Amino acid sequence: MPTPPIDTAIYAELQDSAGAEFVAELVQTFLEEAPVMLAELEAALMDAAPDRFRRAAHSLKTNALTFGATQLAAQARELELGGLPADTSALSPVYASYAAAAAALQELSRG
């Protein structure tokens, strides 16, 4: 059984502690900033800049965990700890997980 893009228990806990309206604002910010983080991952890889790559992966991981995007967070953690991959194809699963998480977060934030 595939892992859902968002752990709804984590998301519900965030809403309970921060409020649904504020979480909806956080989701919008994440949806705006995550593509920038993904682009930075790719740029750092292309520039062979391991420190930039690690920081971008760390930021993506931390943000994903906030919302319960556990699969995306796990993939970002692997990138953070694994160093520069051989090529950009290693980022494809991360892009796919982000797309799934983004769609689920948009749906959840609409209530």
C-alpha cells in the first residue's frame, strides 16, 4: 500500500495547535517556497555545490515534516545526508512527492 502524501494525523495536530486559518496561510507559503527549494537543489547539483545542496535538502525536509509530508521529508533527508547525486534523475522522485504533497495540502487546507 503506497504511503499517503500527507500524514493526516500530523496535519490535524498542526491545525489543532496553530489554528486552521494560520495553517492554511503556512500551506500557501510552503507551496510558494518549496518550488524555489527544489530549484535550488537542482542548481546546486548542476553547480557541484554540496553545501548549497545539503542546505536546500535540509530546508525542504524541515518544511515537509511540518505538514506531515513524510515521504517527501524522507527523500529530502536522503539527499541531505547522501551528498551530491550523480545526476538530476535522483531528484525525480522528490519532484513527484512534492507534487503529490502539494495537491493533498491544497485539498486539506480548503477544509
